Amino acid sequence: MAEAARQPMPFQLAKASWLCPVLIIFVNFALTPLREDPSWRPGVSIAFALIALVLGTIGLGCGIASLAGIRKYGRKRILVPAILGSLFSSSYVAIFLIAYLRGGAQG
């Protein structure tokens, strides 16, 4: 914990950008048993979608913000985690938006 506090902000943001999609996966595994119960299915699905959207947006924002620190701190330990985190986070946001738009078109 003390080591993370000493790291510059772009390093911490790059790490957060790839940790957000990992958190989405863990939340999905935690909510999977609740999806088996038919009475909880709509609420669980909506909760998971909103959690994935929020975490995906945070991850995407952290990835983009960490890329701004490359000029000052260099590419090492920033570029790859930031790009991977941004790609994975943006894929979760895109999945949410596609599902929302398709669901809205159905009624």
C-alpha cells in the first residue's frame, strides 16, 4: 500500500484502468448465483449492467488520463496497462450501449 502511494498518478491511473474490467468480471461471478433465481433475474441483470457501465466508464477515463502522463514519466509501465485497460473498459461500455439500444428498440 505504501508503494502505491509513492507512485506518480499516471502509474496509479494505468493500473486502475485495467483493474476496473477485472472488477467487472468478479462482480459477474458474484452475481451469477442470483441469476439462477427467476424472481431476481431482472433486478440482478439491471444491477450488473449499471455496475459494469460505471466501472467501465471509470476504467476508460483512468486509461485516457494516464496516457497524459507519458510525456512526463515515459512510456514504461504506463502505455501497455493504459491501452489494455482502455480497450477492455471501452468494450464493456460498448456492450452496455449496444444492449441498451437494442432493448430500447424492442420496446
